[in-house]
Amino acid sequence: MKVLLVDDDRSTVVLLRLLLTGAGWEVDAALDVRSALGFLKEKAYDWLVVDGQLRPMDGFELAERAKVIQPRLRIAMISGVYEAVDVRDRPIAAFFPKPVDVDALIARLRQAEPAV
């Protein structure tokens, strides 16, 4: 499974990338929206794991753009500011408050893995 991780906090990116890679997935990481959009245009992903607060656009706007680029992409939002209620009526398949419960995140991403 291929995951694109986007967060402007380097320590969050390093930790989550390490843990998701350890779960057996191919993980690309971006620290900003511009890099994330570049990845999305170059490569197909199964999941986008995105922070809610980014600049110059927030995670919601990035999620909307990502779905235009890759309509089958599933999106998980992580946020220390937004709440699960904020993602209703958005193209967000899963929401995790910060600090992220990594076991819950991995379990949710695994639910979408194709059977072998």
C-alpha cells in the first residue's frame, strides 16, 4: 500500500513515516502543500494522511484538490485543532486527533488493504 503523509511538523512526519513504513507500507512524506501536490501528480497513492492545519491552504482544501487529482484516494486527517465533527461532509474517510493514536491509525489504514 502507498501512503502520502503531509504535515508541516517535521517530528510528526519523521515518527509517522517510520511507524507506517514499519507496518509494511511505502510512505512518501511532504512538509508542505506544494510538495504534496507534486507527489500526487507524479504517483498514485492508496491513502493521504494529512494534517488539518497547513499553509497556504489547510488540510481540507488539500484533501479536495487531492480527490480531483486522484478520485480513488482515501484520506485520513490528523489534527490538534479540528475535531471529528469538522470533517463531516468532506472527502475525509478517517479522522485522528493529535497526539495521534498510531495503533488506531494503522488499524484504520489496514482496513482498506486489499486481501492477499
